[in-house]
Amino acid sequence: MYLEHLSLTDFRSYAQVDLRFDPGVTVLVGSNGIGKTNLMEAIGYLATLSSHRVSADGPLLRFGTDRALIRAKLVRGDQSTILELEINGGRANRGRINRSNPVRARDLLGICHTVLFAPEDLALVKGDPSNRRRFLDELLVSLIPRHAATRSDYDRVLKQRNALLKSARAGKFTAGHEATLDVWDQHMARAGAELLHARLELVERLRPHLNNAYAQLTDGSKAADALYRSTLQNTMDDDGEPASASTAPSGPGHPNGENAAEDLRLLSVDELAERYVQAFLASRRKERERGISLVGPHRDELELVLGQAPAKGYASHGETWSMCLSLRLASYYVMLDDARTGGSAPILILDDVFAELDVQRRRKLAAIVAGAEQVLVTAAVDADIPDELSGRRVKVIPGGIDEQG
């Protein structure tokens, strides 16, 4: 699959811009702050319904406007698909597929597949666990769009349950609230189990690709791995203490930590839901005291490991970059696995990444991605682009583009 045409209306800095693309490599060159990333952000947003730069939609609208429009033509084999996404300020976003009647924005998920590399990816290693959970969930939804509803259901139940727990902390908790909390426990256990089960399966698919990608980018002297740490492995008893030291996750390579994760992978969704119900009961007193839900996928961690040490806090700057790039490459390889069974190969987007890398990593990354069906690259100067990524050049100017061939 490749992107043939992109049109933006009132998106970020663009009142209107139209850009055609070809298969293979396209490099967008322009000075910093000119709007290159805005173009790449729009393509990524069309694929995931989220931005890699901001958490809310407001900044995506050109200042002074109340809506933005992204239009794209995608080509897969001899078939083409036209997607339109309307981003609205203050109301639900809407989409269209092949100029049909409007649909929910999330109905567009799974049609456009992208893997986006950006300087913000450093947060995947150096940032808090929410960045890694988001990475997993966005990839999960790209591969299996119905899990957008799984995430939405879980977030809705979590919000309701937290509101109830806050009332307990404020001293307004009654017997009626206790019964209501039992009901929310059941709903959250089911939604959480479905999300956890899907994440665990995805991590198992990612792990071999992550190690392979890291070896491709480096000298291969260290193994790269990702271990999923669930709050089910470290639930609390009624006194707020760990319920079972034997299932509490330990450091990388420690048998307790990895075996506990393996045990969870053997459980069905129903079995995981029952584990959550038990965990909620064990943690209830502590949760009421703090007014928040302490157990669930919203507090889980994807621990990234290099050799025998966590990447966060132990990896050098170069190793951190290699791990970030390897995570993105691993997601690309997982999508390629799906493409071989009927899915679509993703569009690779490298947004101002090469300026952050040393010469060796630039060349290795370029050699790995050069063979993709479509690669879109942004750079401030041509000199940042390795020779392995020779291709069509497009100059980005204020408010638009100046094609050069």
C-alpha cells in the first residue's frame, strides 16, 4: 500500500495544501519550523486517530478555525481508497470512505497503516510507562481495529470507577456505593482482561522482531527484549502489602518476573477477568484510601531491556536511540507479517530522524527501510539523508510546497 495524494485544509499551519506521492522514497526538505512535520503528522493521524506530538486535537486546527480536513488517496494493488477525516473542535470527529455517507472516525482505523519514526520516540525509552502503553495500544488497534472499542470501553469504566472511589476518599461512601463498586469491578475486570490478553499476545509477536532489529542497527553485542509487567503480578492485600512475593515482578532476567508474565499468557480472557476481580478485592481498602484504581492495564508497564539491565536509566544515548528505532522497526515487521496474510504493508515515515543519528546509525537505518513499498522522509538539509535513500525530492516552503521532480 502507498499514499498517492494528500490534501489538507486548515490543518496546523496549512490553510490548503495538496501533495502527490509515488511509491518508493520521497524526501521533503525544508528549514526547521516550515511545516514538514505537520504533513507527516496528518498522515499518522489518519492511520491512528492520534498525534505523535500532542494529546488533544485542538492544536491540530489552524489557529482561528473550528475544523480541519485530511483527505488521502491510498493505493493497494489495482485498488484505490479515498479517506476523508474531519477533525472538529468541540464535537465528534467524522470520516468518509470513498465519498460515502459520514461514519465514525474510528471506522477508518485499519485502512491506512503507518509506522512513524520521530525525535519524540525517545520518550518510549526515557519517558514514563504511559508512553509505552500508548505505543502498544496504537499498534494493537492498527492490527486489530476492533480493539479501539476495547480501549474505549476500558477507559469509560475506569473513569466511572475512579469517580466512585473518590467519593469514598471524601467520606461519602455508603453501602449503596459498595454494591455499585462491585458492579463496576465486574465491568472493569472484563474490559481489562480483554485489553491485557491482547497486549500480551502482541508483546510476544514483537519480542523476536525487537531483538532482530536491534542487532541490525548495532554490533549485536547486546540482546534487546521487552517484558510486560502487569499489576496482576503484584496485587495488594487488605493492608496494602504485596499479596504474593512469588508473583511480584523482579528485575530483568529474574525468574520470578518473567515466569509470572508467562503464567498470565497461558490464561484465557475469562480467567484473567476472574484474576482482576480477586485483585480488586485485595486492593479495595488501599484504593478507597487513595481514591484511584490501583490495578488494571492503565498501570501496567512494558519494560525494555538491554542485555541484563533496563534500558531506562542504563542505556547510553546511542543505545537509547537504537532501542527506540528498534521498537518502531519491530512494529513494522509485525505489520509485514500481517500483510503476508491479507493485510497491508505500512507506509514508513521518518520525520527529522536522521539529524539525530550518527553516520553509522543513519546508514544502517536507511539500508533497512530502503526496500519498503513507500518511505516518506523529512529533513532540514539534503546532507542529512544517506545515499541509500535516494529518491524524489520535494521542497517545503511557507504554507505549501515547491516540487522539484
